[in-house]
Amino acid sequence: VALGAAFVDRVAERDAAAVETLLASPHVADTRLAVRSSAIGEDSADASFAGQHATKLNVRKPQLLDAVHLVWQSARTESALAYRTRKGLNASPLMGVVVQALIEPMAAGVLFTRNPVTGDEERLIEAAWGLGEAVVNGSVVPDRVRLDPSGRVLDVTPGEKDIKVWYGDEDGTIEVPVDPSLQQQMCLEPAHFDALHDLAARCQRVWGRDLDLEWALGASGQIFLLQWR
């Protein structure tokens, strides 16, 4: 579900009609949800807003309004406003919000269609057990896989994945210890490399060559695209 910026303003201000529309929507599942920022200009070529805007995971419907308000407010923090000023953007943020059903992934991570360190035109995959937050926030040393543009494996390097980010009993996430036998075991298999290569190729046909993808591996082996930049 995509919530436009004007609607998010009304929800954040607890406008009764907007709140009722959101909570009564048949498109908002009564399940675990991810509530993510989607501000105007966010993840653009010149302004990523990395680390500025909030994401709230493992949200249930009773916490949905608070989660939307948290994301809305994150665009108005001192650091986010200073970032806007540095980038020469409008000082008044327009914060859209995406509400997604949250899967229970075996593993998750990121895929760069160009190596962000070397600049080489190759696919760099980073993965860890559980939710991808452990990769994004640097909680673990992730598994790394390098593929050439045709999908041929160039290098496979197991990481050190001693914790995984998972659902807490309440809303939000927790860190859970990983069994020692799995800490240095690759969380992806060659078939997953192929599936991620195919996902990257399909995304490039739509959005261009140099992409940063967030993905998750479901229990059935299906790869889910969560976000692209």
C-alpha cells in the first residue's frame, strides 16, 4: 500500500477521516507489516537520505498509526532537515509511506549491479540469515558473492554471521544468536545466485544499469524484491 504525502500528513495529525480510511482499508493486511519511508526526492540520483528516514518493521495494525507518525517525523529531525539544506532541496519535506506485508525470510540482503567499492561492472551480493537489517546496519560480516554481468560466479566468500535480526514478541525487531554451525555457512546456494542474477537483469531493463536492490529469500526458495535505489 502506497500512502501519498498529503494523506500521510493527515494521518500523522490524527485526522479522523484519514485514520479511519487507513485502518479500514482491505489492502492493509492484519499481519506483520513493514512501514517504510518514501519521501519526495528520497533515493534520487543526488540525494539518497541514507540513515535519515525511518523504517519500522514488525508492525501490527494496532501500532500502524504510531509507525506512520514515526516515519513522518523522521523527515523533520534536525539531521534530516540539515541534509535537505545541504542538498539544496525544499525545506518542507513531503513524506510518502509504503506499507508492506513482512515475510519471514530464511536469508536477506542487498545486491549491487555495479561493485560500489571498485566500480567494476559486476554484481555484488551480500547476504545474512534472517532479516536484511543485519546486512544494512553492519551487525554482521555478510556472505559475499561476485557475479560477472552474464551471471558467472567470480568469487564466493562466507561471512561471520553470529546474530540474525528477527521479529520481537512486541513490535520491532531483536537480535537472535545464530547456531555456531551456521555462522560461517553460506546462507545462499548456487540456484539462489542464478535467481538473484535474473532479478537484477529484470530490474535493469526497467530502471537502468546501476542499481542497489534489497531482497529476501522466502522459505519456499522464492526471491522477493523489497526495494531498489
